[in-house]
Amino acid sequence: KSGSSSTGVPAAGNPAAGEVISVLVKSAGAFVNNDKLPLVVYRNVLPEGEGAPWFEEHFTANRWPSMWRAGLYNYQHYHSVAHEALGVYSGEAKVQFGGPAGPVHSVTRGDVVVIPAGVAHKLVSSAGGFTVVGAYPRGQSPDMQYGREGERPGVDAAIAKVPLPTADPVEGGPGSLLKLWK
């Protein structure tokens, strides 16, 4: 597969290029997660030879302004007032979602993970200089929550109020994300 996929996202010559995976991460004790909106992973969308600037420009054009470049925290945390997109531009990692008993997913250069508000995440391991571009829908800024005593039920109400984004950070327009999050 090469050129552009039917969604306008460049395919990178990998059989998995353009694959979109969604996983519903349900509430787990201290971690609210999100029983309504699935975690969404776009595989291998970064064009060959491109890096962080491509994600920054692409996310911003799709109304998810890029906010930072870095690795991920190696402890469970989540955002109760914002959805988050992570564009992997270097290396590879194993990331756990949903708290200490949650699933671990492998991500690699070119992948994008869209994490709905409330879904806990943490870096388990990384290699090859793992680094991402982080972005949030226009008008949303993240807070930091840790699954500590006293966060609930306040964060449950905050998560329920987070509006859906107006565009898919990868595909633009409604794209796969808004179809999955309807």
C-alpha cells in the first residue's frame, strides 16, 4: 500500500498502514476510564522521511493544536477535562491504558493514539528514542489526575462534560474518530 489511503492519510508502504483500531477501556476502580468513547489507534500514518513537524502541522490543521514534544510519564495518569492525541515520531513503546490491570499496547514511529478524557495511561517500556507530539482539541487543555482517593466522583462529572472534538486529528473532518465516538 502506498500513496494515500481513502481517508487522505499518507500510507507508508506497510501492510498495516492506515489501519484504525478502537478499544473501549471501561472503569477500573480508582480509574474512571471511559465507558462511552473508545481509545483509537491509527497505525503508520507518518509519511516516510517526516517527523514531529508533520504531526504538529497536521494536528493543528485538523483543529487539534500541538502542545508539546516529549516521552510519556511512567506512572498512571489521566486527563478529566481534555481528550489527547499522541503522534509517535520516533522509537517505539509499550503503553498501558486503563490502570494497573489494563491492556498494554505497542506503538511505533508513525502511529497516533487518541485517548478519550478519563482513560489512564502510562509508559511501560520504550526503545529507539521514543518521543511523541501531544495535542488536544481546540479549546481543551489537560489537567492531571492520578487515580488517587478523593478524585471521584468529581472527575466523573468533569469527564462526562468534555465535548467531542470538531474534527479527527489524523483524517480531518469527521474521519474515523467521530464515527467511532458518535
